[in-house]
Amino acid sequence: MTGADHQPYKMSFAVGGLLLNESVEVARMHAPSEAWDATLRRALEGGVTSLPKAASRRRTLREIVNRISTLSDEELGYLVQVADRQDQQALLWLATCRAYRFVREFATEVIHERFLSFQLDLPLESFDVLFAAKAEWDEGLAGISPTTRAKLRQVLFRMMREANVISDDNKILSAYVSPRLKAILAEKNPRDLVVFPGLSHDGGAL
């Protein structure tokens, strides 16, 4: 069991998608010794070029910080200084899985298991099935409206496509990350590899 297993189900990820370019830009602004609140203030004041103005911009920046603040200094440095686009996508997918218990559970309990059993199609209904199962014992999830749930499903599938976890026609893709990034992740926490289809075949890694 990891700390993520005890997180409440925060479901605020229904913003945009993977937000790759914007996330890299905010990560580049962050100093290793800096509090993330300070980074967020500077991002709000200085402006992240591709974001809209006002309230939606603030919400998006808060969402970005919520995700990338889960990355270690080494991972952040790799994200902004070394990683190609594919590794950037992988790191931001990992950050989202760390930030959101439901996303991680979807990656490990649905995608990972389907990949291991060669069921590479990922129907939209797979989200609904997992959501319903978790909502049976979690009041927060149970209280989410069908409209919001549909939006969350739409955004999660968009993120997975942008992260190359699934194809445009919702087929699970075998993950590729560079050997260097895989080594960084394996050294920090090998169980993180399970969120990438095909990188970990250890069914007990959840």
C-alpha cells in the first residue's frame, strides 16, 4: 500500500487534458527550494503564454501545480532539461496518477489488467464500471452527478490519448519511455512503472 492508496478521491482533474506545454512551462519556473505556492503566484503574475485569462487561467494553473508538485526535483529537472516529448508525456501521466487516486486506480486496476490479459480495447464503459464500484463505498464519488462523471470520463480519455497510453480509437498502447527515465522511476519507486502499459508485468505491484 502506498500513500496514494489512502488519498481521498479528489476529482478536480476535469481541466483541459494533459496540459503538456503549460506544465513544462510552469515546471521550468519552479526553483528546487521554492514552495509551490510561490511558483503558482509567479505563474499567475507572469503569465503562462498559452493559457486564457482570469478565473479559468487560475484554475488551470492550480491544476498544473497540483499534478507536477508530485514529481521529485530529479524528475522535474529531467522534465524541463532532458526529456523529449515522449518522456514529458510519460512524466505528466505519472504526475496525474500520483495526484489523483482514481486515475491511478484506473491505470492499475483497469488498463494494467486488460493489457496483461491482451484485452487491448478500452471501452468508455470501463470508466463507468470502476466509478460505480468505488462509489459504492465512497460518499464523495457517490455524490458526483452523471453530467460531471461524463465530463471526468471525457477528460481522462483525452489525457490518456495525449499521453500515448491509448490510441485515438481507444486501444491500449505498449508504453515506451527512454532507458534513462525508466531507471529514474525504477530507482525512486518501481511500483510507479505499473501505470505504464507493458513496463511492469508484476501483478503484485499495485
